[in-house]
Amino acid sequence: MHAAVLSWYSANARDLPWRAPDRTPWGVLVSEIMLQQTPVVRVEPVWREWLRRWPRPADLAAEEPGEAIRAWGRLGYPRRALRLHAAAAAIVERHDGAVPATYDELIALPGIGDYTAAAVASFAFGARHAVLDTNVRRVFARAVAGTQYPPAAPTAAERRTATGLLPGPDTAPAWAVAVMELGALVCTARSPRCPSCPIATECAWRLAGSPPDDGPPRRGQAWHGTDRQARGRLMAVLREADGPVPKPRLDAIWPEPVQRERALDALVADGLVEPLDGDLFRLPSSRPT
């Protein structure tokens, strides 16, 4: 399985800037946060601009958190921008501005979980870790467990499978990204391209006749008319403003007052919006605690 997947990756890997030989550990960390729940095509231009503006953690840490949110644009889930800002500040304070190399140091940073710590340690520093994102979990569910979709959340059994499949330290980082790419391009959620899969002849799910699970893959969350859409509209106004925004201007962009106030309160509670005296609101100007 290792040889087949690695050979396929060598011939089919996408040319992505965070995989380039000159990418930095900081660039890898930024990409991993941005790529959570966001497709590559939307991430790449924002990533390039982010690294142009803030090529080192210290450059971002020196800015107000609101600038990170503003630069995040329309990637969605803007709390990730705050997490990156907080991680940059911690890297400066704890590691003299250099992204730490070990899993334990990485996972100790604010906003960094198991997947991100393992991914950065592997992709930026060549460490040997099981990297379990949605794509990898789907490949292993089908190829090894014989099921169409993985469980809703990673399980101990999945971690054992991923760890057991890790090759030696020389090829483990390449294996991790290769399996991820296989899940993204071939072993997709809705329309897997089984004839193009390098391990189709060994895939337990395919050998079993590709039996369907009880239900289809989880659908994306609704958007139109939701609190998420209201939050997005409010954030768009605040991102585009040169200074504090008066409350009446925010009121004008969402007609339903109860939902609008709920969305605004949630943004304040999440640290994405800072209320000021005089019924004014702005992006946060102080570092979140």
C-alpha cells in the first residue's frame, strides 16, 4: 500500500505553495488553520497575501487581532484568525518567534489541536506522526475498515489503524500527505473515482461490493437566513470600515432584530467584535486572553 500510494502521489500531487521546498514552518501552520473546513481554491490567494504581509509569527503578533480578522476576509469561521494571532503571540513569547518543531510544543499553543500539531510536525519538520484529517479518515475507513464513511469523530480504533500503517521515519511525512491527497482527489466523499485509485485492488470496501452506509455523508450547514449568515453580514461591515461602526449602520444590514442582536452578541462573546461607548462597535484592538 505504501509504495502504491507514494508512487501515485509523486505523479499526481497538486502544486500548492505550502508544499513548496521554500515554504516555512509558519507557512505550513497558517495553511493548516486556513484549510480547516475551507477548500484549497479559496485558501490559496488568502494564504499568499497573508504570508506576504506577515512572513513571520512576530509580524502578525505585532498587529492588533482585528487586522488578522480583516485579512481573513471571507474564508469563514473567523475565530480561526484569532487563534492564529494568539498562536503567533505565543510563538514569540515562548519560542523566540520560531514555530516549535515538536508535537508537544505545538499542541501547547493556543488554538492548536491534535490534527494541526501532528500535521505541522510532520509536514514542516519531517516528524513521524499519524495525521488524521477527514480525507485520511475516509481513505482508511474504506481501504481498511471496509465502510463507506468514517465515524463522526476520530476514534481510538482509527488512531490505532493510522499508527499501524505509518511507514518508517524516512517516508512517514510523505505518506501522511499522500494519503490526504488521495482522499481529496480520488477517494472523495460523494463520488469516489475507484478506477483511478492506486489501492483499488486492496480496498476492503470495494472488495465487499462498495456497500452503502446507513446514510449519505454529512451535508453542509444551511446558510441563507441563518445566524451564520447574519454574523457574516455584520462582520463584512466591520471588516470594511476604517474605524468604529455605529449601531444603526449594523442594524440596517439585517432586518430581523432578534436574530441580529443574537448574532451581534455572539460575535462579542467570541471576541470577534469589541463594543465601545456611544453604541459603537469595531474589530478587536487588544490581544484576547
